Amino acid sequence: MNTLNRNKVGLIVGSFAALVHVIWSTLVALQWAQPFQDFIFGIHFIVNPNLVLPFDLVTAIELIVLASIVGYVVGFVLATIWNHFHRG
């Protein structure tokens, strides 16, 4: 059985996590995040207790960088575990 390339899996998961947070930061910048959050909570029969803060570029960059790092680590660890249990 083939093993997973831990670095590639980490990069894929990290890139996906970064992309999701780029989209979220864009929603915040466009002031669409609060209505989106309210809608998602509403269709789950929940009153949204959270307020979205005003957009801040530095905070957005920190969020995206941190999400990509955490995503990379999660992907790397999951690929390592997969490889451990799926040895040929």
C-alpha cells in the first residue's frame, strides 16, 4: 500500500484552511459576515450571540497565517498516523 507524503498532505490541508479564512476575512471586509452568521445560526434554530468585529487587515493576516500553520500541522500529523497504521 502506498504511503502518504506528509509534507504534501500538510500543504494541502494548510492551504485549504488558509483559503477558508481568506473567504471569511473577505466576508468581514465586505460587512457580509454578520448577516451570514445570523442566517446560519437561524436555520439551526439558534439566536446568534456573537458579533462580528470591524475588519482589520493585520488581524486578517494573522488569522490566515495561523490557520495555514495549524492546517499544515494537522495534515502532517494525520498523514503520519495514516502511514503508521497502513504499512505494507
